[in-house]
Amino acid sequence: MIHQVISDVTARIRERSVARRQAFLARIQRQADQGKTRAALACGNLAHAVAACSSDEKGRILDMTRANVGIVTAYNDMLSAHQPYQGYPDQIKAVLAELGHSAQVAGGVPAMCDGVTQGQPGMDMSLFSRDLIAQATALSLSHNTFDATLLLGICDKIAPGQIMGALSHAHLPTAFVPAGPMASGISNDEKVKVRQKYAAGEVGRDALLEMECGAYHAAGTCTFYGTANTNQLVFEAMGLMLPGSAFVHPHSELRRALTAEAARRISAMIPGSPAYRPLSEVLDERSLVNGLVALLASGGSTNHSIHMVALARAAGLVLTWDDISDLSDVVPLLVRMYPNGPADVNAFEQAGGVPGLMRRLAQEGLIHMDATPVFGEMQDYLSRPALVDGQLVWQPVGESGDASVLSPSGSVFQATGGTKLLAGNLGRAVVKVSAVAPEYRVIEAPARVFSSQHAVEAAYKAGDLNQDAVIVVRHNGPAANGMPELHKLMPVLGNLQKAGYKVALVTDGRLSGASGKIPAAIHVTPEALHGGAIGLLADGDLLRVDAVNGSLDCLTDLSGRTQAEIDLTLEQEGWGREL
């Protein structure tokens, strides 16, 4: 039996989306009605499409009874999460050739890493890259020579952008093919300690660099539970990849077997086949809510309060922050991964991984078991893959293998989910509370107002922040400078909290999956540049951030004030930002 609130939220998403969803499905049906689009191409079109292929490949692609799978890849060899994708197209092509089918790399999308651009000008372009990736994915598929789509992408804006773009071609069966996390390096506790010591001037750059290279040290995603790994967990819960495939290590035999299996199965689902299952049938309000529930139960990235709204809209669904907040009120926290706990994603995988979490959610009646995944049925997503005598099999997941990471049956880490909506006279915001200790969830203190994370860092180093304070960082919204992540603040604010001060953050910027122990009201809307009340604040104003009751207020009278003026020219020019 599905929980009543889960059912109610799903129903209201469906009801408010009727017109938009019908328009989306009608558009996709018109595309599907054209049949095998490759067959409708003129001879010159087809010749261009196969010009670079071998004679065998040409024969398969020009045979309209065969499948031709389009691959959209985010491969580059700079970023650890995407470097393993280098050999995927060749592997997929070889697997499909054995079956008489073919695959082509339809196109590539940019894959930028917030870990590289953190605190740098490139971060101002990060959030915008999602929409560029969505466009690039749709354009890559626009040659209309494909019968199915495989998406190779993992990280922050990349995977959400790819699914948004693929929804423009949602008449095609579509699946993600993940690559998995790197092996665990140094502990997350040690990582935080060194960063805070560096912020306090207690260790030098050499010690910091040695630690960082020990944490990020191999191919695969970073092992903390940030946006990249949240993408993987949420999209598996939505049924957008093979069951249990999100967190299998790169270059392992099991990973190769899963990649091959995804290629085989998607090629059997093409239009006209009995197993045809287009993306438009997979990504509906039930799938969307399943992803949101998994997000909340795992304490996932706050970036998904942006991404899930956007990808829902691309599927003709209208999702609001209120929906996410109402779900969070009834979805318990079932997973402890850094920054919500000391363990990393590899420990989570060993404890049961996404199938283990899905089993717990199914026990609690918190997911739609009648949703339609890309492959099989939702019951299959309660199973884990394994190689037995060289054969890929799925086995039902059992009880949690580590009760400190994945809660066993009958227990929870927290009665409510990891994300909460705040609303008050400062506007609306989201706050991630899963890593915030209960005693820090309500902060009332004077404001200290800044316009950049760099200014906060400078004030801290000058000894000017040793007080109870709500740090306000404004003019960091999408219109102002692209809404960068403000993670340079985390070691600073962590040190202030550790020193005994009551501290919180209020910003129209972002923090993402690495949000830590500081109560942080982020994504404040309206942003300062659009007239939000955050732009009226001054040092000393009394602010209250209440992550228990969901309020965000200035207790000082703001009447008669005018918006703070700021010259954002330098934040909107150079390094490609002017584009």
C-alpha cells in the first residue's frame, strides 16, 4: 500500500500537469508515428550518415530491420568520472555487431567539473552548462538515424542535461550507462580536518594539495555523496538504468558486463518490436516521485531541487518546491553518506546500494512499485547484479550489510527527509538538514552581509567574523553571476561553528551535494538582482533561520530601504561568461 502523502503529491503533479503533459505526449506521438525515421531519409541523407563506416557497419545501418543505437557521450580524459567512457562506444558497437545491430556516437556534450572550477570564474558558467548539454543532446539526436539512445554521463549538470535533451526524442527507448565511483581514498573526516586547518592557517598549501590528491586519486566519480552520485542514485531509482548498476567500479568485469547488457537490451526495444518502451512511457509522475523519494531518503544534493523541476518540465510535468517539501515531511532519512555521515558511496554500495535503499522504501510504501522502468519491472530494481560462472545475473537484495550506512528494516536515521522548504519575509529557499545537528537547526543572529564568498573568506582571515552571525551572500543568483556553488565558505563557517559560535548562511547562490553541518538557506528567491528582500539587508539586521518550522525571516523592520547597488560587470564578462 502506497503512503497517502506519496499518493497525494503524485496525484496533484499529474492533475496540475494535464495540459502540458498531453501536449508533450502528443508531440512525442507525432514523432513516433513517423516510424523508423532512418527509412524516411533520402539516399543522400543516408550516404552522409554512413560515409565513415566500414562496409559491414554500412550494411547493418542501411538494413532497416536492424537497430542503430545513438550514443551521446560526455567523455573527456580530464575528469575522473567521465574518463572511463573512452572505450564504451567501441564496446557497445562490438556487442551490437554480434547481434547484427549497430551503434554510432551521435554527439558529445561538454562535461565540466565543479571540483575544478570551484571558486574560479568557470563556476559562473556551471549551472548554465546544463541547458547547453540539453540542447547538445537534442541536436546530437536530430539526425534522426537512431532507434534507441544510450546516454553516457554522470556528473552534476551533465546527466540532468542529457535526460532533458533526450526527452525531445522521447519516442526512443533511452537509458543511462553509468561508469561507477573510484576506490575510496583518505577518509572524509580527515579531508574536512585538513581543509579547516588550511582555512585557519594551521597548515600550508602543500599539505592541502597532498590531502586533496589523496581524496581524488583515480578514474571514477568522487566518492562523497555530492551531486554526481546523487544523479546516479536518483536516476537508478527512477528506472533510467539497469538495476544495481549505479555504483559498480569502473573497469571491473561486472561493469563491462553491465555495459554490454544495457546495449543488448536497448537494441531489443526499438520501435516496432514487441518490447518497445519509449522514454515517454518511463518518465512520468510516478517515476519522478520515486526519484524524489530516493533523493530525500538518501540525503542527496540540493542541486536536485533545481534539476528535478527542470527535467520534470521537459517531460511535461509541473513540479514545485512545495511537492518536494511535503514529501520530505514523510520520507525518513535511511542513508548516511558523507556529508550526512562519515561513510562514502563505496560503503553504501557494500551495504546494499540503490537496490537496498529501494527495498527499504518499498517496505515503507514510499515508492510506486507500478512505475515503468526502462528495463523490466520495478520489482527488478530490488535486485543486485553479480557475475556467477561468468554470467550476469540479478539476485534479490537482502537486509542492510551495514546498519550505520543503510538503515535496516524497522529503523531510520531521521524521521523526515534531508531537504526542507523555508519561506518568510526574505523569500523562499531550501535547506539541507540531514547533516545539520538538531541544536543548529534554528539560528537567530545578526546579519553579516557580503556579495561574494571571497569577501567572506577575507573577513574570516582578518578575524572579523568571530561572533554569532547569519552570513548573507547575495548577488549570487542565476541572473547575477550564474548562481555558483559557494563551497569556499564551508571550511570557514565550519571553523566558526567549531569555535562555539551560532552561525548560518543565507544566500541566493548554491551549495549542492557537499552542503555540510552549517544550516544554509540557499537558492533564496527572489534573488537580490530581481528585487528580493535579501538585497535590502544590512550588517546587524536580526535574522532567523528556522529549519524546524520552515521559516526564513528578518526580524528588523526593512521598510523604507532601497536595494543595494552592485556592479556585476566583472562577474558577467571574460572566460566565456559573456556568451
